[in-house]
Amino acid sequence: MEDKKDKIPVGYVWVPYTIKTVSTSINGETVWYANKWKNLLLKIKHFFIKPKYLKNAHIYKNKPVNPSLYREIKIDGDK
């Protein structure tokens, strides 16, 4: 009696797979859709009604950065 392992071909089948992003949001506000008509309507809406994350952008524009909170990171190829 022959072994079943010899009859069954074993290997990988490579299938093309692409990831499609339906929408993108920043701080809970949708800023981009994959559907071009929804995206166009969203751009028109943002022209008249500014999203919350854009309304507060001026607060962070000239805010100084405290260098004591950051440090240098050494990236070594051996580790």
C-alpha cells in the first residue's frame, strides 16, 4: 500500500493580494474615501465646513519643542 503523502503534492500557492483602504480618518474625522464621488462631496463639504482638526491647527503651529523630553537614539546594525 502506497503512502498518501507521496501522492498529495505539498507546496505554496502564491495569490496576488492587494489591500484597499475604504476610508481614512484623522482624529475621528473622515478625510478621504476610496469612492471618487464620495471623496468629491467630502472635499466640497470641507471647503465650506472646516474639520475640527484643522480649526485647532493654529494652536500647535508656533508651540516650542522642549528638547529635554527627547534623547538621541543610536541605531547599530549589530544589535
